[in-house]
Amino acid sequence: MIDRQHMLDTAVLAAREAGTFLWESVGRVKSIEQKLGEFRNLVSEIDKQSEAMVIAAIRGRYPDHDILAEESGGHGKGSDYRWIIDPLDGTTNFLHGVPIFCVTIGIEERGEMVAGVTYDPNHDELFTAEQGAGAFLNGRRLAVTKAAAMTESLVVTGFPYDLADHPDRPLLHFDHFARAAQGIRRLGSAALDLAYVAAGRFDAYWEVSLSPWDMAAGIVIVKEAGGMVTDFTGGPVNIYRKHVLATNGRIHDQCLAILGQGSVETTG
Ligand code: IPD
Ligand code: CA
Ligand code: CA
């Protein structure tokens, strides 16, 4: 079996290098394209260059491992290990100069997420976790909050690019959570949303229509900080199945109940 700590160290080096590149590239973007003709779903040459840096760093040490990366897709080698990469999570923020974006890398071993790294170059915050060994922010151990009621909880979500037409009605969920929680936020980086739940900055995060690379690292980081991560029915989370609910554990059932609610009655 390959040393997980060594893999994690590799992911940290790659995330730091690419994250620093992102930070230096703010305001210097030359080419912005729309993915699938969708005006909200953007990609720049910086996303692609960051991804090339991360892949080169991993390939240098683990040439036989599988890679799944947002911009270049799957590179299958039939390995037990798959590195799942979002080279720039928070592209819209990045393109607008909003300092909320990161590089995030998850490591899957025989179909199970076992380690993850999320690096925020704007705040020089490095979130790391390895299964069974805890979650850390710049080397300091993380723990989720102890909030037990929605009224004392700060929650966060993100919206899919097709939010108005989405069958899961994310705006309805937003409405329900906004009524129940102490506060609600939308940062624009799923990986940082998850890292912030682990760090005790948020009590809960949910989102529909995610891609595997948005949550691969984050779900390990939340679990290792003592949090709970499931799908919207309370079943095991699957990074290939789009939905995620991540909480401090104590308010998990309350969040599941909110996600199961029908439409809100409106009065005059
Ligand atoms: C997006 C961000 C955003 C989330 C979207 C993601 P990208 O990733 O994580 O917070 O709401 O669903 O697609 O496109 O910036 O890598
Ligand atoms: Ca993303
Ligand atoms: Ca991305």
C-alpha cells in the first residue's frame, strides 16, 4: 500500500504551487470562455494552466495513478488511486477579483475518499485531512461547531449554474434555510464552504449539482473534523452523485428535514 502521508504531502506541494500561481494571476486573465454555451459557467486559461501544474506535480511522483480533473477530464491508468482535482474552485470570484477561491485535490483509494487538501492563497490557509488522522488548518487541528439549533447556526450554500430551471429547486431550499437559520451565506467556492464547516466557521453547507472535484477533498476534511456528510436523504455521500449536506452532526437531522420540505406558503 502507498504511504498516504506521502501522497498528502504531494497534494500539498501541488496545491500551494498552483494556488500561488492563481493569486499572482488575478487581474491578468487573457481569455474567458463559456462552458457548454452557459453564460454563468466560465473557464479561463488560468484554470487550465493551474490544472497542468497540479497534474505535472502528481505525475512526477505517481505516474501510474488515475487522475480526474475538471478541465482535462479523466486520465485512467487502472490504478487503485485516483486524484480528483479542481484547479480553481471559485472561478467567477477569481475573474471578478473577489478573494474567495482555492485549489482543491482529493485522493480516492479503491473508490473511497481517503485524503484531501484545499489551499486558499488569498489567506494562505491550507486545509488538510487524512482518513483516521484528523483535519488541520495550517497544521492546527480542526473541529466542527457544537451548535444544536438552527437558530444559532450560520449556514452556507451555492447555486448551480442553471439555478432557475433546476429540478431540485435550490432557491426554495435557500428560502427555507434563510427562514430557519441565524444567518445564511453564499461564498462561491464549494471546496471552501466545506473547509469552513470543518473549521467551525459554518454549521452547515448543502448544495445540488456539484461535480466530484468540488467536494472530493472537502468531504474528508469535514468528516475528519468530526462533522457529518450525507446525501439529502441521510444516506452515504457519493461524490459522483451531485448532492451534499455537510454539518456539525448535531443539526444534521434538522437540515435534512428542511431539505425535505415542500413549497413555502406565501401570504399577502
Ligand atoms: C463552482 C463553485 C461554486 C458552486 C458551483 C461550482 P467552479 O466551481 O464551487 O461555489 O456553487 O456549483 O461549480 O466552477 O468555480 O470551479
Ligand atoms: Ca468547482
Ligand atoms: Ca473549477
